[in-house]
Amino acid sequence: MTAELIYNEAMQNMYNFSLVLDEQSVIPESQHKEDVSQMKKNLKNEYFFFVVNLAKHKIEHAHGISRWLGYPDNSFTFKNYIYIMHPSQYMTLGKIGGNILQTLFKHDYDIKYLTHRFISNTVLKHADGNYLLFKRISSPWQWDKNKKLSAYLNEFYLLGAYDGETFNPRSANVHNTHGVESTVESDVRETIRNNSEEYLPFTTQQYRILRILAYNPELKEDEVGSILSISVNTVHTHAKNILPLARDYFSRPFSTTKEVASFIRKEGLL
């Protein structure tokens, strides 16, 4: 999984979405100007933001990136954003983020301006080369007359230096909006779980072992083998093969198969 692959996939998704969007937008530009002005007042508080315009396939209203990441606001692109992400997040960002957008397009959710929020940990590389951990909050910024999302706001709050934290995607229904976030989150997680074998670099048997360990970390290799009707030596061989695959795919220094299983579960992939 590479930055180039994630970027190309995201751009293709945005292009596909733009084909079905109506040109008529709902939220007036005056409202956007007012909200951008208000958000800019918070830039001193380890905070930055930008809007991803799905219809135009680009980033707009970028503010605070220079202050907190060291990259110029006026030339910061969507490609820059993808390429400064920590490699361990390529998979989860690409699949979970893409599936949230696809889910919103497939169903008629009653989305509301800046109220439905999806939260995740995001790790980005500062211009000085160090990785920083941010809490990212994404919310609807614009949609067409058919209530199809055409742009979303990303807000980032600096949490500190990156120390191996997981993506931890979640929803925040803080405005009594009838659980739209929870519904979308549930739909996305179901899609991810039903297709995770396609996303992950493991064989079917390795995937089964990881799934068992993700929900039963106390089990030993012989107990896992008993569940799958395979020998303990076969389980041990699969476990040894899982580690280099996981280290390479997620760019994390896993030391045990149980650690891999726990990480994948926390990422919402099992």
C-alpha cells in the first residue's frame, strides 16, 4: 500500500462522485465565508482546517497548515495531504474514508451542515520530518439539491508527537441529529468487515487466525488450531508468516501475531 495508490484511488472516487452531482449547491457562499472567518480565530490553538471539494477534486479554504505543519497554506494540495500521512494509515484512511463517502452517496441520509461529525486519529508528517498526532473531525460542508455530499470540512487538533496510536474511527452525534452518524458508521463498518479479506494482505487461513485472536487474545496456538482443525505447527507457521506481511503492509513494528490482530480490530478491519 503506497501513498500514490491511495491518492489515485481517492482522486478516482472524487471524479466518480462528481459525475452524479448536480451543479446547484445548497449552502450559500456567504455562510461559508462567515464560518471560515470564525474558524480562523482558533488557529492559534494548535488547530488547522481545510475543505475537500469532491466536485472539483481539490482542497479549498486551507488555513493554519503553515503554522502547525510547516507547509504553505496557499499551495497545499490533496496530494500533499496524502503524501504526508504516516504509511500505517494508508489502508484505513483509503478504505474507511472511501467507504464513508460511498455510503453517503448510495443512501438518502438527512445530512446537516457542520453537524454530522466523523472523528479519527490522523498522523501527519511535519515539514521538519517528525510525525504528529492529530484528532481529525470531518463534517458536511456542501451538498447538491439531491442531498449528495459535494464537499466536506476537515478540522485538525494537535494532540502531540505520534507514538503508535491507531486510526480509531468513530462518530459524534452531538447535535441530536437522529443518529445519522451512527447509521453511516454502522453501514461502513459492516461493509469493511464483509470485504476485509480483499483489503488485507493475508491468506484466508491467516485471516481466520487473526480474526480468532482479535476476539480471543487469550487463546494459545494449540487452541486456535483446534478451532480451525489444523495442527499447532501449521498455526505457528502461519503466525510467523503473518508478522512480516503486517509489518510491511501497515509500516508498524509488530512483535506478535496477537498484536497484529488487536491492531486490525481497533482499526475497524475485523
